[in-house]
Amino acid sequence: MIEFTNREKWLKEVKTQIADISISDKQTRQQIRMLRINTLDLQILKWMHPFISRYCEYIAEQMSHFVSGLLKIQNIVLNKQAEEDLKQVYRGQSDTVFSGMIEQRFLMSCKEKASFFYEHQFSLSHQVACFFHFRKVLLDVIKHEIHQCGQVSAITESLEKILSFEQQLVMDKYQQRKLAIEKKKEETMRFKAYHDALTGLPNILLAEDVIAQLISTRKENKQNFSLLKINVSRLKIINEIFGRVSGDDLLISLSKRLVDVLTHYDAKLYRISSDEFMIICRTCLNKSGLIHLAETLIQTTEKPYQIDGKEIYGTFSIGISEYPFDGETSVQLQASADAALREAKKSSRDSYFFYNNELHQQLLKKVSTENELQTALYNDQFVLFYQPQVNACNGELKGVEALIRWMHPERGIVPPSGFISVAEETGMIRDIGWWVLREACKRMKHWHDQGAPKVPISVNLSFNQFHDDTLVKKVCHILETSGLSPQYLELEITESTMAEDLDRSLRILKEIRALGVGVSLDDFGTGYSSLSYLKSLPINQLKIDRSFVMDIAENNRDQAIVTAIVSMAEHLWIDVIVEGIETKEQLKAIESCRCQVIQGYYYSQPLAERDFTVKYLA
């Protein structure tokens, strides 16, 4: 090493070093000016480069040892690869700090250091500690190699400037990386929140945002746009037969076909539920244009999908609504498309339907009924009517069925057909159903206390009630509060209600029977191959549906079916009741089938409480 005792000679040697600042970025150059970094600083460090290069490995080892100790306090241990990456970072830093150049390679070195800090979750205090220790190691090397105090002072001064600059760059790059990652996470989270995971299509949240924006921008000029609601047919059955994976593959393939059709339109496809899609068509199409679009979409169902080596047909129905004719809000437009979709599904599984005035009136009536039902429940507008179940031979009362009626303040007595479907759609059927059960049990207990015949009262359980996890507890509570003995309560359940989850249904029915409550299988013969599982159902009665009674006087086949059901039930120790008896001829035909308990208008229509009491219990 050449010793320069004369400062001027040393500076002359230093100034022969090639150094340059080749950064064009304005912000970076501003930082350089603020730190007063000049060419001489770079030349001084460049002069020191040969000495430092001999210590690059030593510096890297020292920093690795320091960082390991720093992290050990927090029980963090770097693996071998991370240790090697750390050493490589400091080898590069040692080289670039003394390179005499501030250019792209210098910036890349700072970026690598920032990336290492970020990837290994270095806190701000950890980073500052590393900067401080790196400076200390470099100064130790300089003092070990350079013995002239003036030279050490000058080198240290220039080094402080560059290290301060390096620290600023690293921390800036660290913050940029952090913000970029957070922004990417935010974008990913936003994408997940607004897109369907299976198909990658935008979901209902994004659809509603787009509808709201379109309404906002087209409100003044009333420029139209359209919604097309699409319901995929038989998806549940496809999942059950071929498996959910095949069902998912079908949805993906089907959505791709639809997207291909929409490339020719100013329209976008959204997946809004498991088996439903929505198309928002921004283009102002007239009715013939929308018909062409709908028919083109339906044509995509003509060819089967090749799913896992199998041919599967994916069909769908379409309901169409237009802004502003079919609604001026997002809720109204979607409700209109839903109503049109329901009509399309009635026609066939590959048809379309436009919302119209008739549907509008139906929807208004439905909304009105929904609002009025809330009032009806809390204002005691519901009442029970009672229909007798009698022995066909002697007219003896064998049971009573409780049937709800709505005493509407304006429309008078409204039968179940006028409001039950709305109650089921809105979920109000549960509250109404529990009210019916409570009232029926209280009324039968009152009749028993008054000396009336000890016969059971039958109450229909809705689908929603039967699938309520608290069903058994609620039945227990109602029996306890009413005082009615369990043996005088009969719960009527349809086959379709049980079919969705037969294992659960069997468990619930066993729990109900364990209470001592009777279970009647309602509408028997209209559902799911009843004969195949009837023997395993814990029921004590089945109710033959009225569809077998309508023509039984003239139809030998119906008579044969009823006779077979009665015979089978006898062998299973299950009681049989036939409903819908309206004529003497039907009664004779039923009697010939050996069925004794009947219910129907031939004996009595459902009666108000007072009328029933006078006619059957007085």
C-alpha cells in the first residue's frame, strides 16, 4: 500500500479515479444535492475500493453474524439460504458503495437490500441497527488499512454521505415495496370480493354497482339498458349424478360460451349465485334485438359439454327486464327480471320471457301481500278453521285438521292459496306455522277440558318449520304451555319436505314420535317413490292424496292403487285417511277399498271454531 503523507499528493492521486453520477431521476438527484455528495466524494471512495474489495467476505460474515444475533432475540432463525442471500446483499453493497459510481447498479443494490429486509419482515429499528453496524464494520476496515488521520477523516466524511444516501434509498425502496404489496393485496381482496371464485366472472356486488351507475347516468334522458337473469336447469341433479366437480366444470364451460356470444354486444356476464348468471346489456336494444340476443344465448345449449369424458347438456331459462320501463331502481329491475325468469322456467328449461304488465300487477300484489302479512301476524288477523276427519261407516269423529285463514280487513276471508306462497318466499311461514301449532294445541286442550271427544288435532308443518333445528324443542314447549297431551297432536308432513335430506328427516321423525306425537305423511302418492322407503319411516298415519279420489268412482286403476296402499299400510300397522271426498259416489268407491277414515266436503268444509263446536262437539 502506498502511504501518502502529503494531503495534496493524496488528493491528486484520488482525483485520477474515474467517478460519475449518472442518475436522471429528479427526486434521486435532489437527494444527492441535499446530502452534498460531489464527484470528489465518489473519487475518494473509489480510491479506497481496492482495499475494501479484499474485505468483502469479511464484511459479509460480520453482517451475517450481527443480523443473526439481532433476530435471535426475537427467536427468529435465518435458514442457510437466507444467510447466503444476506451475505450476497452486503457483498454487493460493499462493492457499490466504493465503486465511485452512482448509477443503476447502485440503485439495484439498494433495492435488493430493501427486498431482503421486507421479505424477512425487518422492523424499522432492525433496519437502523443494520445500517449502523454496516457503517461500523466499514470504518473498522478503513482504520485498519489507512493510518493517516487526514485520509481517514476525509474517507469517513465521504462515506457518511454515501451511506446516508444509501440508507435513504433502501428505506424508500422498502416503503415502495411495502405499499406495492399492500396495494396488490388490496386489489386481490377487492377482486375476490367482487368476483366469483369458480368462473372468475364479476359477482352480484359488482353487478349491483354497475346497475346503480347506469341508472345514475341514464336517469335524465331515460336511455334504456337491459338485465337478463339466467337460471341453469337441473344443476343440483347434475351435481348429484356426476359429482360437484363435473357440475363446476359445466358452469365454467357454460359461462365461456355465454361470454363468447356477448363479444358482439356491449354487455357483460356476472355470476350472481350458485346456479344463476346475469347479463347487463348496456346497448339500447329494441325488443327484436333482445329477442335475437336471448335466442342466440339459448342456441349455445344445443351442443352438449364434454365434461370428464361425459356428454352433459347444460340448459337454462332467461328472464328479461328493461330500464326504465320495468323498474327505476336496481331492486325493482332485478325483481322484474326474477319474475320474468319464473315465468320462463314454467314454459320449459330453455326459454326466455320478458317482464310485462301482467307480471307487474302480480308482483305488486305479492309485495302488498308481503307487507300486509307482517301486520296480520301482529294484529291477530289469522284464525283457524277446523275440518273433521270421520269414520265413513258411522260418521264418528276420528280427528280434526286445523287450517289457517286470513281475516283480511278489506278482502274478507283469504284462503291459504292467497298468501302461503308469499309467506314461504319471505320466510314468514315459520312464524305463521308456529302460531298455527300453538293455537291448535290450545284449542284442542280447551275442547277436551269442556268434555269433547278425545281425538287428535292435525297441523301441517311447512318445509321451513321441518328444517328448523329447534323443531323438536318448539313442539315440546308448545305442548307444555298448552297442556295438550302429545298423543292428541298429529303433525302432517309431505314427502317432498323430507326428501331433501332423508337421513336427517328420519332422525327428526323418530324424535317427534318419541315425544308421543303422531306423524302423518301428507299427499301420499304424489312424491318420491314412497313405497320404497315407507317401511323405514316412523309414521303412524298416511294421507292418500285427493288426486287419487277425483276420478275414483269411474277409474278402476285409481281404485286398485288405493286398495294396494290400504293393504300395505295395514301390514305396516299404519292408519290410512283419504282426503278430498266430495260426492257419495267417491265415498262408496273409497269404502270398497276398505278405507274407513275420510276427510272432505262431502261431510264438511272447514268450519270456524264456533260452527265446528256446535256441529261436532255440542
